[in-house]
Amino acid sequence: MRYIPATLEPMNPIELADRLTQRADVLLDQIGIKPRPNPCYLTDGTEISIIFKNFGPTRANDVRTTVDLSMPGVTKKAHVAAPPMPASVVAAGDQLTVTFPPLGMAFESAVLAKASKGDIPLRFDATVEYTDVFGTRHHTAYGGIYYGPAGSFVVDNNHDAS
């Protein structure tokens, strides 16, 4: 039997079904790369965007994200990161996009050339936290690696902690 956490009272099965099927569901939707030459080479001007989407039928409140790009063994030029995002509301079916500054602000051109070929892994790590309309907090973490031959990222970590 499921219980309402705040009261430890048994939860009505209909209410439980509503909470499971009618809640917001904010997930990683896509990873954008601009500009996108063919084949896709990472350059000083390349911008990476992490795009989250609410796949649920209701809004997500107090949506907070963290995102990072890194290359193991490579030090960034400066403390360059995606801009901090204020807490947001994401309506059903809407997206929330976090875009990093151009890669050249964080990494040397020679390092980007190696990452384009897959010689150095370029990783992204992202989390999204939000509160659904029922007041329940949800948290999901993602990670992935740039796959040069396809010019895209491959998700290698998808951890739903809610």
C-alpha cells in the first residue's frame, strides 16, 4: 500500500493513479550543436545547448537545472560555464534550453580538434529538479559523451532519482 508521505495515511488508489499519470515529467529532450557543419567539427564558435522538455500533461514548478561540459584531463581556460538559470516554470509540452558559451571560451582549438575526432572525450553532465502540481519534488541526472563520427552526443547516464 502507498502512503502520503506527510501524513502516513493510506493513499487512495485513484489519487495515486492521478499522481503517476497527471504529473509533470521533465526530461532531457535533445542536445543541440550550432553551427552544424557536415561533418560536424567542434570549433571555437561551437555552442552546445541542453534542452529539457516537460513530457507530462501538467506544469512543472520551481524547475532548476545544472549543466557542465568537461574533458577528462583538460583544464578549462577560465571559469566558463553555462549561465545560471533562474527557477522556472515549464508548461506541459514546453521546453527549457540551457546554452553554453562558445567552446573556444573554455577550451583551446587544438583540444577541440582532438575532441572532434574522439581522441579526447567531451562530456556533458546535467540535472533537472522540479516540483509537480501535487507538490512532489523530482530529480533526474544525465550524462553523455560527444561522438565525433556522428556529430552528436550519446547519453551514457540516465538516473531518475525521484
